[in-house]
Amino acid sequence: SLIGKKVGLVFGYYYYGVSELAQAGKLTRDDASSEDHHFRKLLARRIDVAIISRSNYDYVMKTKPEWVVQFHVSKIPHDQIARRILLPLHLSKLQTDLNKLIDEMQHDSAWQQQMKIYRAN
């Protein structure tokens, strides 16, 4: 659906599938130094679409609630990003306990409630 579109992306970032379409000339890549620039570019119709992180979108909509009605957000995310926790070598023994805690968080009702609060704020 991005073929033939002018797509707002962040300079220097790789976007799975999209970067390849841009290199093949099937879409126009419009780079900015940060995702924040793309909101105004979309409003000014200087780009057709932008790939923006959900957390950034949520933050901007909280600070500019009048913009909520100005944008359509795809129900399907462009990509899933795996986050990694880095530990210094001298603390590497904590990795087992940390991995266990992370696995348990998915099923912890208190954690799930906290995540709902985070998303709502």
C-alpha cells in the first residue's frame, strides 16, 4: 500500500521492507531528523504517510489532543521491535533472574494494570 507514496521516515533508520521499496524507486522516502517532524508534514500534505512509533504517537496526541481527529492510525503495525536489556559483564549472573521476571510479567495482573495506566496517560 506504500507503493507510489511519499513516506515520512527518520534519517539513517532502516525500515523493514520499506527501505527496500525506496531503494527500488517504488516509493519516495522523505527523511527527517525525528518522528515529530512528520506530524506537521502530514498536516501540510507534504507527505502521504509516516511510520511513527506508537509511544511517540501517544505522547504527541496527549500534548496536542486536537490532532487526534487529524490522523488515521493503522491497526496493523509496520513492524515489531524486540527490546534488549543490557547488563555489564560483572552483573551477568542476574540475567537468569531477570529473564524469569520478564517472562512472569506477561501473566502478572498488577503489571498488566500498570501497563493500562501507562497507555491511558
